[in-house]
Amino acid sequence: MTHNLDQTKGLRTLWIASAWLFVIAAGAGVAFRWGMMSGFPEGLRPDYLRHGHSHLMLMGWATPALMALMAARWPAQGGRPRHRSVCIVGWSAWVLALVSFPAFILWGYESVAIGSANLPVAAILSGFAIFSWYAFAVVYFRAHRGISRTPTLKLWDIAVASLVISSFGAWAVAGLMMGGVDSILWEVATVHFFVELFGAGWLVLGALGLLRSVVDTKDSTNERFGRILITMSVAFVFLVGLPRAYAPELLPLLGSAAAGLLAAGLALIIHSLWPRLDLWCRRVVYFLILNALMLATIAVPPLADWGLGAGLRLLYLHLAFAGFVTLALVIIAAVQWGPGTAGSRSAWLAAVLVLLATLVPMTGLWPSQFGGSWVLSLAFFGSLFATLAATGACLASLRE
Ligand code: HEM
């Protein structure tokens, strides 16, 4: 079902360029795993490398690719075409993510002497990127002003609002760092508020909207109720990750309740869409089901405490972002612009499956008596395989 290729060619180019940033960011992930296995060379700090990786994945891959696909698909939902504006906004986000990547690797959030000034270069560059999100929100809401909302648009409304609101957390993170505020509670609270709302709100709901856009069925009561639960809860799930030693007891409990509501909301929407999904969309949604199951587990406070201690956060993030979001972007790009756009879908699926499978032994899900140094080697080879598979898929798409 390839359509409007000529009009959306610029958006397709932006999508492909974003997929290349996935490859670069994944390379940083491989370097991190290499360092954990064999030691980090002088001058390469693991925390800076992690910042560089996660920042480029979220801001350089998932965000511009999602913007491009949404803009290509919203005219079919009744939205006014805004291809040029979204290209300008999306490329701005892409360029800022790319230039801040080496800054994160070299300096992290630290200030650097430039002339007579001391500037946190990476934080400043990523701060500029936030203006591209605001620009996207303006373009999105103006393109849909006065237009009756389809179920896809209702999901995207929540996603774009989450993008804007999550940015307040990002400003707070930068503010605390620049102000030298030394509070673990505030540090964790602001980072988690930003990552959870940006991830579960903007990326996951944006990707769910993409899947909804290929399903031709009316809004159901379950779906409507699901959206209400999601809207009520998505901004509060971060509370569950607050450090127990510093946070008032009530806050993690509220976070658990929010995780339960979010899981229920996602389950209701998945249940409504499932009969209409084709094989590839179902494969993508399996990752969302696993994500919702993890959220449902977090809803039980003792299990949430256990999960935090067992290092499940990393698995949870990659299940949502590498599993569901990345595969949804790949599958819907193939629907929108033809299967060659993203290279082999099977290669992407294999990349994600291997990445996630090799993360499991690093968590408390794996019995500790079966652990050992092979766990780090496996994680390294898993991330290397995932990166090579995604690189192969991107190279193959160049031949299209
Ligand atoms: C080939 C694919 C990928 C590889 C090899 C990879 C590897 C890694 C590694 C090694 C870490 C640091 C782990 C640690 O702290 O022990 C990490 C963290 C992270 N990654 Fe990935 N990743 C991949 C895909 C993705 C994708 C697609 C996203 C998002 C779109 C993502 C977002 C993150 C985030 C948010 C963190 C956590 C950063 C933090 O805790 O500060 N990753 N990843």
C-alpha cells in the first residue's frame, strides 16, 4: 500500500537518515558493552557513552522518524498536509541530535572552557533540540485545528502533549546540573519524569497511533476507556522509580497505581485492535504486550521494589523503545513507502530479539548461580549482532 510517494519523498529521506542515526547510536551501545567486558580505555567514560547512546537513539532516531511518519500519514486522518514544515522541524532535531552526540561522549553534561566561558555544551545543544519539539507541536496542532478526531489522532494528541510536557522535566534536569543542585531525589525525579513521559507518552503512544492508522475500524467503548486510563496515568508512572530512601512512601505507591492504569489502558486498546492486525503488526504488538505486562507487574508495590533492585529498568526501556517503538517505525515505514524503505523487516526483528534476549541474563530474572563473566560477553555479542543486522538493513535500503 505505497502511496503519495512523490509528496512525502522528503519525509521518507528524513526517516532513512534517522535510521542511520540508530546505527551510530547502536555503535555507541556496542562500545559500552565492549568497555564493560574488556575495560574502558583512558578518556572514554562509560556514563558519557551511555548518555551519548540514549540521547542519539531517542532524539536522533525515534523522534525525527516518528515525526516524519506521522506527517506522512496524517492527511489520511483528515489533517492538513504539512510536509515541508515537518521536514524543517525534523531535520533540525536530527542535526542537533547528531552534533550533540560527540559532545555527550567527550564531556557528558559537564561544562567545558570555551574562550573565557565555561559552558555545558551537550546540555545546551540538547536544549536547542527541545525547541524543535515545540515547533512540531505547533505544526501538528495547527494542521489539525477544527478537525474531528479519529482514534489515531486522539492517540497522537496525547503523544504530542506528552512530548511538550516531558520537556519540562528535561529543562529541570539541565537546570539542576547547571545550578549545581545536589539532591538525589530531585535528580532521579526529573530524569525519570522526562524519560518516562517522553518514552511512554510521546514515543509509545505515537507509535501506537501509527499502528492504529493502518487499522480500519471504528472507535470502540474499550478503546475510548483505554485512552482515558492512559491519559490519567502516563505522567505519573515515573514516581515508581523514585529512590525509596529519599522519597515519601506515598509517591512510589502512586507510581505503582499509575503503572497499573497504564497497563490496563494499553491492554484495552490492544484488545480492540488485535483482530484487525496483520502478521507484522501483531509481531510488533507482542513487544507492547510484554511492556504492558511489565507495567502490570510494577503495579504490585513489592514486585516494583524487586524489579528496581533486579535491574529490570534497562530491559523495560529496551522492550519499549527498541522492541515496540523501533519495530513499529520500521513496519509502518514499509507500509507507507514500500518494504524497501527500511531494508529487511526480518533483520530488524532479529536485531531486537537478540538484543533483548542477551539483556535478560544481566537482570535478576536470571538465576545468579548460572551467572558469570560470559554474561557480559553475551551482551557484547548480542549488541554487536543487533547493530550489524540494523546496519545491513539500512545498507540494503540504499539500493532501493
Ligand atoms: C542495537 C540496539 C541497541 C543497543 C546495542 C543498545 C545498548 C545500550 C547499552 C549498552 C546501554 C547502557 C547499559 C547500561 O547502563 O548498562 C543502553 C542504555 C539505554 N538505551 Fe540502548 N541500545 C540499543 C537500542 C536502543 C534504542 C532503540 C533506544 C531508544 C530509542 C535505546 C535507549 C536507551 C536508553 C534510554 C538507555 C538508558 C540510559 C540511561 O539509563 O541513562 N537503546 N543501551
